[in-house]
Amino acid sequence: MPQPPMMGTWDVLVLDARPFSIHGDSYLELTIRHPQGDLTVRVPAHAWKVPPAGGDRVRLSFLMGQVTAVQAM
């Protein structure tokens, strides 16, 4: 299973997107397909303009191993 990078971007396929909240903050838990394997990442609501959904191809930006931005491709 791949590990998210400390800094950089990944182009991935979203397999599933599930909303949840932590202490009132909104997130999506994305199951993604990366060339090295599938994994799940948590994405805060401020990271996207339009929430990604299953079947979407997106570019994830990372800083310190956390998703900071989601861009549709």
C-alpha cells in the first residue's frame, strides 16, 4: 500500500467518497486508486471547490502527508 508523500501531488481515481465530521468539522473519506495500490485518505472540506465522488479523476496535493487540495482533472 502506498504512503502519502510529505509534499507533492498524486493523480488518482476516486473509488468512493464518504462524508463524516470530527468535532463539527466536515471531511470526506476518499478511497482512491493509486498505481501502487488502493488506500483511504481523509480530506477536509476546505480542500475542494466541488466535492469529489466515486468515478472522478482528481489531483490530490499533499503537505506533511495530509491532503491540502483536491482538483478535478
